[in-house]
Amino acid sequence: LAKTTQPISMDSYEGQEVNITCSHNNIATNDYITWYQQFPSQGPRFIIQGYKTKVTNEVASLFIPADRKSSTLSLPRVSLSDTAVYYCLVGAYASGTYKYIFGTGTRLKVLA
Amino acid sequence: KAGVTQTPRYLIKTRGQQVTLSCSPISGHRSVSWYQQTPGQGLQFLFEYFSETQRNKGNFPGRFSGRQFSNSRSEMNVSTLELGDSALYLCASSWGANTGELFFGEGSRLTVL
């Protein structure tokens, strides 16, 4: 079964670029890799999704190498409001069923 | 467009009781999935329903069950509650199953005494 690991925490200063990596082995061949942001007392919020190479939207970029065993979420020029926990999500087939597997989460703290 | 709505937001139960949580998905979304979030185990997938059928299932005991209605609303039930069931239960909806692009509600926080 796929296992996803992320750094537990990261600190950054406002205006810097932050890169958070998720390691995931055995993800489903056709599965997308998705990243979420979660604030206290709220449900996770979708940030970005990709399958391979690079994807960019208005808030983040996602880099996925050819082997797809990891992915990196890049947040350009972070602000204090980006302080949150970030999760990667992958899918995996096990025992004949598809399972959503969240990473362990990375607590990002942005400092002024 | 209304988001995912979960009720109740907070509840307290005692060991051995059962609990039912409700989730109303975003209009037009046909898939609903459920997750348990705890400080120790993180976010764990419980199950996913699509068109009233359970499509996918996580590694939780049979005490955890769910169902989906024809209007896509979903409920999950936990029977014979244990102290370890105390958690934030999150519901997410999506247009289809296995998409990964999930829209979450704010969760139902269950405390078992």
C-alpha cells in the first residue's frame, strides 16, 4: 500500500518561495497527485492537482518527476496568511479497492 | 454555490453509544467520501460513495458504516463508540469517484467520554 511522507514542519519568511515535498511510493498508475491546505477548525482546501511534469495555477506550482515517486508543491512569495498545514493526497489500489491516502502533513509557519 | 455542509458540528457521546453524522455535498456532485482526522493518525480515508453505492473503502472496522441517498446526501454511522473514535470527521464531495479533487466540509467534531 502506498505510503506518503512529508516534512513535519517548515518555517519561512514573508516573500520567500516555499517548496514542500511529498514522497509516495506505489501510487496508482493513473492517479493524480493533489495538494491541500488546511487551517485550524476548517476542512482541507484544494490547492493544485497534477499527473506528471509541472502544473501551475494562480496560487502554486506542482512538480512531479518522471518516476512519480515524489511531488513538490511550490508556493511563490508566501505571506502570513499562508501559515497552515499542507497535505499531499495520492490514490492507491489495495485489496481490490481504491483508497485515498493523505500525507502526514507539513505545518508551514510564515514569519514576518 | 453552497459548499459542503456537515451536521452536527460538535457532539459528545459516551462509550458504547452510536452516532450518525450527515453530509450534504455541493450541488451536482455525485461522490461523497468520509475521513477521520486525529492528531496521532492524521487524515485517514473511511469510505467513498458514488450514486448510492460504496465504491471504495479504507481500513476501518465494521463499526464504521455509511450510506448515500438518491440526492447524493450521505450519512456515516459509528456504532459501539470507543474512546479512540474521538476525532474530527470530514466529509468531501466531488463530481466523480477517484478524482482526488475533493471539496471538504468543516467537519463534525466527535468527543467520546
